[in-house]
Amino acid sequence: MIPNPSPKRSLATPPLQAQEQLLMREIIGLIGKSLAPGVVLREMLHLLSELLGLNRGRIVLVDAPDSAQNSPPGTSRICFAYGLTKAEIARGIYAPSEGITGRVLATGQTMLVQDIDAEPQFLARSVTRDQLPQETVAFIALPILVNGATVGVLACHRIRSRQRRLNDDMALLKIMATLAGQVLQLQDLMQQQTRALETRNTLLTHALDAAAVRYGIIGTSSALLQAIDELERVSQAQASVLLLGESGTGKELFARALHLSSQRRDAPFIKVNCAAIPDTLFESELFGYERGAFTGAASARVGWFEQANHGTIFLDEIGDMPLAMQTKLLRTLQEGTIVRLGGKAEIKVDVRLVAATHRDLETDVASGSFRRDLFYRLNVIPIRLPSLRERREDIHTLAIHFMNRANQANQRNVYLSPAALTRLQEHPWPGNIRELGNVIERLVLLADGPMVTATELERFLPTEAGGTFTTLASAPVGASTPAKPAPRAPTAPLVRDYLPANSHTREELQQTLAQHGGNQSRAAQALGMTVRQFAYRLRKGAPQG
């Protein structure tokens, strides 16, 4: 037995013989057509036998750790063969370092047995000696490497007395072993990708069946499905949930989904926007007040926490809550009681809190603008909602959804060209889903024709500098030169963070409302507010500027 022979050739290497050229051409062509190891490797062994006389070829592979064979670790077996019967293949099982095959696997070195009858380590396990020619038979075994590790063995029988030089056969077999390793490596990569896709599909099916369809959450991206899966897993818990992420990522929708998937689904779901409540009204809004608690309190009022009893309260933009109110909220969360403004009796409430913020609360804690103990109380179950930039594959579906909704609401029939949809996917969307919805609504209302092209879409997309958009004026009929865009007053940012209740004076609100013909929806949109925020400010009255 000769380990790891190194054939030496002269500087003038003769060209490949016709059989070798045909073998290489056929195998390379087969790899180009199919990456299935069974197809490629069996045909490789077939051609080695038919063209070169290297008979009873086999490829032995180490059993995978999760194999169904229930074999000891390190066991190897014949997986692909040519010229062997099913019974002979079944006998080809080797323990670690057992026989010539086991030694090649253990050492990673090529083994050449010049005469199998004179080699005590040759087991003749798969093919018995009486099934082989009576003349001298050699056995060649080469390691198959994947990423530098020996994962298998390419082996065959060879009649020693042949006209072909042994070194030629060894050199060609080394090439075949290298190709076999590459095929197996490609199979491993494909299996990894398949497992990843299967995991994603399982997550997708679970999310679509269990959550997205029920809650109206649109999208199938991995980042979104991961957030939905986390939401589902904590839905039955009683601990507080903190929804994190940029503005416009759908925190209210997730909070409602968490409520609907919990055992509290039949109880109230109360949403409170902390950024829209003046500091002086926080306590009365959240906890209510008794009659006579302050001037104008002609009767008692139930606060949001009492209204959410046995249900869920969603405190959006909790990072904007004043410090004094944070202390009272922490007491309520710890003791499960509230005291109305002007009252003395404690009222028991059973409420699950879901909070949301786009702010970095840890930074606010460090700066002293947010209580550390309240942060720890809220941060029991944090769920981060992905931005639209992290789920670009959902933009197409979201755009179609918003387009259909806006068309129905405004009795229009506007649609986007494929190029326009692609352009939407390329936009950065700093305002996330809310910004996308606003752009689609503006587009439906202001588009010149039923189909919006990518070129026309550009005038509706906000600029990177200010989040504003402009509409190009039409050229005058008969003009000899293209008309310049008509000057327009700058519009409000398309997407804006929640603003405090005193962000606009009453005069500004009323002036904007008048400019839009009394339409609160368009007036609110022009100021970067929701209709609810605009109506709240108008009703409560903002300080004069």
C-alpha cells in the first residue's frame, strides 16, 4: 500500500487522451445541467468504468449527525456507486478508521493498494474476492474535501496490468474527487438555503394564518413576520409590552393585534396619544376626576384607565409623558389602582399596558427626562417593529392596498404602472407606512390620468431635504418654450412626528381650515397631523401665538 502518491510528469506534459477528454467534457456538461449529486456522481462513476476501466467505483460519505441511520458517530457508507449490486452497496458500511476507506477518511490522504490480496487492511467487505478477476487487482481511494474537511472517499478497482499509466489514472481521479467535493458543497449550500426558506415559509404560514389575516397587518417580509411571531408568543402574558420603532411603522395596529390575540379581546381596547395631551390635562384624562375637583368639573368623569378595565390600554408616544405623570403611572402599574383627580378612594383596575415610542428611552433615562424605574417596568417585553426600509418587499403590496382604499373612498380609478411600483420600492420612506399611505392618497386625488407612470410619480414623492412635494404646472397651450413650474407655497412635511398640543395657534388652525374649504381631513394633512389630532387641538383650543 502506497499512501498519497505524487505523480511526477515531465515539463512537456502530453495532451489528454481522447477518453479523458470525453470524460471531462461529459461530466462538466452534466454539472451544467443538474446539481443533483445522485445524477452527477453516478454518471461520473459510470464514465470512469466505461471509458477508463476504473471499475466498481463508489463514493463513501460520512453519516450526517442528524441522519436517520442511528449509526455511531463517524460511521460512513456507500452512497453512490456503479457496478455494485444493491446487496454489495448495503454491505459498504465502515466504522471510523476501519479498513482502507476508514483510513482515508481519518487521514485525508490518498491510499493506493497495489495488490488487494497482499494488503491485510483491505477488507473486501463490499465485493468479495471471488467476484473479482483472478489477476492482480489494485484499489485506489481518494479523499473528497468540502471546505478543507474530508467528508467522503472516491474509490475504485483497477486491474494492475494495463497499458495506461497508473499516474495518469491517479491524476484524473484527483480531478474527479475535486469535482465530487464541489458538487457536494453546492448541495450543502442548496440544503442550507432550502432549510432557511422552509423556516421562513413556516413562519409565513403561521403569521398569515394566525395573525396577519385576522389583524389586517399587510406584508410577508421576514422582519415583519418575526415581529408578528413575537407578538403572538406574548399575547397571553400579562406583562407590559413596549413597541419600539420609528414613527409610522404601525404601532397602533400591532397594539390592537396584541389585544385581539389575548384573552382580553372581548374587553375594551383604549388608545391614548400621550403627545396630544397637554401636561395639565394628563392626570384627569388618564385617571378621571370627581365632581368639583376643579372649576368647571360639574360632574365626575371616568378616565381612560377605568374605561380600559379588564382590557388593554395603549399609551402611544409614552416618551412624551411629563415626569410628574410618569411617577403616578408607575404607581398604578405596581399597585393596580388609580385615584381620580379630586378623589380620595383608590379604585382597583385590571388593565394590560401596551406602550409605544419612537424615542430612544434609554437615552432619555440617561438624560433624566424619563424615569429609570418606569422604563424597566415598561421594558419587560420589548418588540421592535421594522421600518419600511427593512421590508421593501412589502411596499408593492402596501401600495396596492392604499391605492384600492383611496380609490374607493374618493370614487377614483387610479393605478400605478409597474415602473412606478418599482420606484416606490426604491424610495427611502423616512416616514414609513404612514408616509407611503399619505403619498398614495395625494396621488389618487391629484393624478392627471388613470395610470401613474414613474415619471409622474416623482412630483408626488417628498424631497430628501424637507419631506415636501410640488406639483408641476401644465404648460400653456401654444407656448413656444416649456413653461417653468408655477411657484407654489411650500407645503407641510408629508410625514411629521407627533407634535405637542400647543404646536399651532388657534389662528393657524382656523386659517388652514379656511384654505381647504372647511375640510378637516385636508387641513390636518397639510399640517402633518391626523384628523383626530387636528380636531382635538381645534376643540380644546391652543394658546394664542
